[in-house]
Amino acid sequence: MTVRAPGDGAEPIRVVVADDHPIVRSGIVALLESEPGIEVVGEAADGAEAAALAAELYPDLVLMDLRMPVLDGAAATERILAEAGAGTRVLVLTTYETDDHILAAIEAGASGYLLKAAPQEEILAGIRSVAAGETVLAPSIAAKLVTRVRQGAASAGRAAPSLSPRELEVLRHVADGRSNPEIARLLHIGEATVKTHLINVFAKLEVSDRTRAVTRAMELGLL
């Protein structure tokens, strides 16, 4: 049996667009529908509607605004990941880039955080990357996150766990948004070995996914 990766050409990436501004939402939908390999399967005007659609449609990805009525984007993200299953990922697309918004979205389980002001090509690439299981952070978001979490780590005096040089190397590539096959090619190792290193990293950092591994490593000053 062949397992399809979202957007691998066999079937389109199925997306739900969640944004409370009708004009903005229509513009995003129009952009996505013009792109080969992406299919908009639902639209939501608030976080609760986004979560309900995700539970009903099981999309590959929910493109999530943060400030929305009924249920905000971070709370909706948490509900979606709890109810829609492991096959659905969330990519935040918003105008807000304050530290609190960033951390709330990441802690809720979002796999990426992009700004609406980003070029269309960056947004489309982010959708494809997140659907493929990668982590995507806008450069300005990454910079803010590094500053915030390092300050928090310094004030708390937390000691960083010991990662091997190879584990750190793999984690740096993950932070750059590379997939496991890409990391394997760059490091001239097997994909199974990459997965083993990541399992070890997750255990040492006490996290369960790639996004939290990167943010935790930033917090501890490892990246």
C-alpha cells in the first residue's frame, strides 16, 4: 500500500481557511484556488467554526488567523489538534507578531507562523512545507521567539540537556525547515538514522514534535 504525502502530486493539499474578515478570507481563498496542488475544502469566520470544520472534513491543513470571535486562533488550534487527529496540521497566518501571540500559537501546537504581509510565494511554500510535516517560522517571528525564550531561560536558570553533535546538527536542519529526506541527503545518512536522532532529541528535550523541539532548543540556547 502506498501512503500519500499531502501535496505529493497524487492528491491536492486539502485546506480550511479560517479568518473573520470576509474580504481577507476571500483573497486568501482566491490565492490558494489558483495554485495547483491545493484545494480549499472549507472556510471559517471564527475559531469555533474552524474547529468544527476540521473535525468534520479532516483537512491536511488549517490556515489559521489568531484574533477571531467565539474562539481565538490559539484555542481553536488546540481544539483542532485534539479532535481532528494527527493528519491535520495548523499554520498560523496573521498580522500579529507580538511575543504573547507567537508563544500562544506555538504552545497550542501550530506547526508554523507566517505573516499576511509575506510574499505570496512564501505563504504558498509555507503551506506545502507544513503539509509535508515541516516547521515554518517567518524570519521576524523566529528572531522574536529566540529573544523571548532565551530571556526566559536565563531568568529561570534552566540547564540545557546534553545533545550530541549529530543530534544538534539534525535539529539545526529541522529549525531551517528541512524535511527528514533532505536532512538525510545533506548529512549523508539514512532517513531512519535521522528519525532515530530526532527521537533522542525529543526524549532529551521532553517534547513530542518537531515544532516544540525547535522552540525548546531555542529556549535553552542550543540553537
